[in-house]
Amino acid sequence: MPSRGFEDFYAIIPAGGTGSRLWPLSRGAKPKFLYDLMGSGRTLIQSTFNRLARLAGSERIVVSTGWRHVAAVEAQLPELKESNIFAEPVPRDSTAAIALATAILARRYGEHIVVGSFAADHVIRGDESFAEAVRQAVAAARAGYVTTIGIAASRPSTAFGYIHQGRSLAAEIPDAPSARLVERFVEKPDSATAQAYLSTGEYRWNAGMFVMRADVLLDHLREYKPDMYDAISHIADAYMAVDNHDGADTAGNAEIAAAQYVGQEALDASGSSRQNDNIGIAENPDNAKNDNSINEDSRSDAGIDDDADNDADVNNQADPDNEAIDEAMATYWPGIEKIAFDYAVAEPLSVAGGVAMVPGDFGWDDIGDFNSVAALLPSTGTRNIKILGDSDKVVSLDSAGDVVMPLTERTIALLGVNDMVVADTPDALLVAPRARSQEVKDLVAYLDREGRDDIL
């Protein structure tokens, strides 16, 4: 059951991206969201699911992922209904992933539901603060805004985009007293520009979290990207044909409940009273298994799978019970424009004054590179060495500040090695300065150009 204030809320988890800056750990076949990178006993997608389930209820969460990751997602999230996994045959970035999930949910539960998109591979610390930010974002979404959650910038980072906040919307949206209008979204800045942003107090990190009414998103998609809207609509109709054939509970009570809730909120706004009234690929912690440990062979930003091999004909993955979906996907999905949600919807809409921002004063990290991983791991000894994996396999002398991943049976011995990344997997070894962690993605691109698909 959803928590109070989230009665009409449905959560979308885009789960994809290769996490190429974390190569050779994260790869196309097993991206970072399938790993426990914090030693918490839960993988990133499990933590995301559990966090959202506390708000929306597990039955109101859907996952958009590449078809090659469906089995792993099902294994890690046994509470997730099969009909709530939307498998993509080829990568088409976050707009298509979010739009398809929204279109399906709108057909199942009504156009006025509120949907929120939260990436599978983010780390969030402070569940109560997160819940309050989402609650206010839902309220702003009900008022017609596409709403994002802006993260308090703790440093002048050049790794994130920024949100320039404008005037307060508290008077317009009483249930979202912290909401502000978004003036604009800005790209990842250089160091000097990032420092200037921080000094104004008007900029926050863009974490790519978006909350909006389904009808608002779909209307803007039809306006900004009509070809994508048409393709998504055809695919969503195919999903509904399967739902109806299977006798799935679609609109029914859920739509009525959402409509009643939205209607009651409208009465409240006019002054009427209202009656009181979840590093290994771990299974769910309640069903934990260790047969997929971090020491096994290693193997993408939702959109969802960056591996070119996924461009195979979707019919090769066809489920005989879902022929309508398979046919629609094969017909429409490959031709959909590959574009991020920020570019397709959020940025142009912010110029028109249609985007709100709620501050997120909770700990957040997208674990974008090895430095991000290091920040989340405890130090080993007194020399600030961070180890992801079996610490007994790491020996160090006169070394400090290293990030080490011993993912094989070998011992890693460090002598006079400072501030380096050493990631040892059975088929690939990475040694790089921590200061160049962001450039690991460039190395992966080089390996791709060299035809080294066997290790990507």
C-alpha cells in the first residue's frame, strides 16, 4: 500500500547503462546497478526498489531495462510483478524508457496518476529526507509541473549538470512549500563556472529525478517529439492488449482511487475539509545467495543498454504469449529517437516555465566513477586505502589513497603506489590514477574501436 500523500503515485526505475567509467567491473552484460558497491548486502537496484516501495508500495513500481537484464532483475527483485518489467530490445535513452512506462501506466490506471522516474544505480542516504522531497515533488506534479529534485551541491563538481532555481512556488502549491520554478538546466561546467554557481546559492545538481502527471508528460511529448509519441502509443496499446487478454487489473479500483484522491485534493485546495483518515550480485536480502559473488567473472544511464550487440532482431527474444508486444517493439522501437529526457522534455519546458524543482537535502551519489566508489567505502588501515572485495587479497607497503578491487584469486601487492585505481578481474586489469577516473570511459571507447568486445 502507498504511504499517505502518495496515493496516486507510481514509480519508474530505468535500469540500464554500462557504467563504463567503472570498467572492468561494470560491463554491458552486468552493469553497475546489479552490484552491491557499498557492502550493504543489497545491490543498487534492490536499494532503489526498497526505497520507493516504502512510498508507493511494491505493486506500483515498474522497471524499464534491456532484455538481456530481465532475468537478473527478476532474480534480484522477486516482489516485482512480471507485468511490471518493460524490456527494451535496443537502447533508446531515458526519454523513450520513461515515456513508454508512463504510457502503459496511464492506460492501466488513468491519465491523472503521478509518475516518478528514479535511476536504478544511484545511492541515497537519508530516507526520510528523500521521502519528503518526493512528497513535495508529487504535490507540484499534481499542480501540472514536471518536477525535478535538485541535490544540494556540496562541492564545485564538473561531473554533474546543474539546475538554476528561480522564484518560490509555495504560494501556488501549499503542499510543496520548498518548490521553486526552474529557470534553466545547464550542462556540466568547467571548474571555474562550477565554483561561480556555488557562490550564488541558486544552483543545485541535476540528479535526473523527475516527477509529473502522466497526462502532462504525454501531452508535452506529443508537442515536442510527436514521432516518438506515436511510436510509444502503438507499443503501449500492444501492452494493453496483452493485459486485457490476461485479465490484468488495470484501471479498475486503482484508477478510481487515483481519481478520487485527485478530486479530493482539488476540494482541499478550495478550502473544503478532508476526513482524516528494499559487491555481489545479491538476491533480495531475505533470500540472499552467495553464488554470484564479486569474485566471479565480470561481465548501461537508462536508455537502456549501450551494448551494440543488442541491436539484434527483437523477435529472437519473442515470448509466444506476448506476440503483440514483440511485433510492436520490432516495428516501432528501433526507429525511436535516442535522446535523454533532459534534452527532449525538461530543458525546452523549463524555458516555458513548466518545470518545478524541489530541493533534495539528502546524501546522493550516482557512483559515476571509481572516486565515487571510494567515497562510499571505509578506509583500510591508516593510509586511506579503499578495498571493494576481499581485503585479505590486498597487501600494501608505503602506499596510500588507492582504490583496489581484488576480483580474482590473485593477491594484489602495492609498493609505493599512491592514489591509484587497481581493478583486477579474471580477463582484464585496470591500473589508472584516481585523478583520471572520469577518463576510464575514454579507455572503454578506445577498446571498443579496437574491436575488444570480448572484454566489454
